[in-house]
Amino acid sequence: MTPREVVKAAFRFEPTDEIPYWVSMDGGVDHRVGEHYGTPDWRQGRIKDYVWGGHFGFADKPMENGLFMDAFGVLIQPGNILHIVRAPLEKPSLSGYRWPEVSSLALWDDLAGEIAAHPDLFHIRGLGFGLFERAWLMRGFENFLMDLHEHPDFVEELLDGIMAIHLQAIETVAKKLKVDAYFGGDDFCDQRGVIMGPQLWRKFFKPRQAQIVQRCHQVGLPLVLHSCGNLLPLVDDLMEIGLDGLESLQPEAMDLPELRRRTEGRMMLMGGVGVQHLMPFGKPEEVTREVRRLMQDMTRRGGYVLAPAKPLQSDTPTANAVALVEAVRDNKRS
């Protein structure tokens, strides 16, 4: 089976001889791993890539003082974590605001070329910053949380506009890119639970998230949602609206065996290797042990792709990154 076929089998909850994985790295970690192995092309022959992709829509233009402005008008100070300098909607109103064109949110020809260069891999692409994240980026975090209570009509209008962009992005991806799944992204939760509370999430976000899932299915694509934090309070809702896959699986926030039990045979899972404690602060032997445990416990009925909960960050020691790489090589089902 090709890597693409192995991942497709995971979406069908079919066990395969190989356990698929997605090892992604940020912050120069990939370069340091290359130095360890003595070549920048260390992936070739070292591990097997199964998944290729990520989010688009972060295109921005440089401003003064090292700042950037994204396509939605958010003024940003770049860094490992984005710092919002100014949100475009100072008041709870869309009067005079112009939404960006979806054509401007990605270099579509470049993306198509990247995908065409790796035909045997499972390709997953989508517009980053979903309903909640884009809303608070446009209004400011505290302002938008207050809007949910004080200006519900504005919230409905704002979320409808954001949803419309995402629906157009889904159709554009289906037309321009040969992908195997659409990659959504929205952090509705922190490590304690649902940031705005389950009731408000179900009122404002669930019906629109359902439309996003439905549009993906209409164009023939499964939807995988990247979402950090404790998603357990929303898992049943997400399965009810037909979400195909959940990515991140932050182990510091969720009971992964409980998540596996509740979703088994209904929603595929991707992630689970902790980047908050294990990868930056654990020992290499602990990384190896955890990867082997996940491969054993999470894959008994298929439906799982092992991956870091987020791309390995700059605080990941090289030895731990190498331990992850070496551990996933032994990915034959026992």
C-alpha cells in the first residue's frame, strides 16, 4: 500500500500492517535533526512520510516597524506566537468592512505544484483560523467574548461572514488542489474546557460548523479539524454534525483513552504526542515509550494517525526529536 492508501484506510477504520504517522517540526527543529543525521535531507530513507499539508490563509503584507497586516486587516507582530497589535473591528459593527477575496488567501498554483510533486502521500489542506479564532482576531479576544453576551446579532452577522469565506475556500480547494481531506482549524477550547461554554458554542458555532462539514462532503472531501485543548465536552456534538477527523489530541488536556473509546469507529483521530511537557522536558526514553504506547493503544481498530499535538516547537531538544523519529520508524502493527 502507498502511504496515501494507508491513511485512507485509517479514515475507514481499517487496520493496516503499517501505523501511519505525521512528523511535523517548527522552530528550526528540522534543521537540528538534519545536523544530527549529517544531512538536511534526513527524511529520505530515515522515515516514511504519510501525510503532507497544513493550513493556508496567513498571507500578509509588511508594514512599518516590522509589523504585518493579514488579508482580513489584522495588524500582527510576528513571532513564534502571533501578537495582535490591532484588530480591524474596533466596534461591534461590520459597517464599511470589506471581506478579502478567497483568491488572495493562498498561492494556489504553488500549492498545486507541491501536491503534484508528492502523488503517493495523503494531502490535507485548508484555510486556517476558523469561526471562533477569526472572529476574535477581528474584534480582539476580550471584546469578542463580551460580544457573545452583549451583541448577539452582530456575532451572528460576523460569523456568517467568516463562514462564507470558509465555504468558498472549501470549493476553491476542491477545484484547484488534488487533496484527500480538507484541514479545518479552530481552538474552541482551552485545557479546562470550552472557552465560551458549551451552551454558547452550540448556539453560535455548532450550526455553522455543521454547514462547513456539509460543504466539504458536498465536494467529496472529509473534514479534519485541528483543535487544541479539552474537546471532550464537544466530541459528541462534533460527531453528530458529521466531522470526519479530529487533529491535535492534546494529551495534557484530554483523557486520550476516553476519547478513543467515545470516537472508535465514528471519527478518526490524529495527534496525541504531547509538545507541552513530553517533547520539551521529557527524556528520550520517555518519548520512545510514549510513542510505542500510543501505537499500541490507539490503533486497535484503525482510525488513528500518530503525530505531535502541534509541530515540534523550538524548545524541543534535538535528542527528543530524534527519539520521536526513531520510534515511529518501528511502525509495524504487532
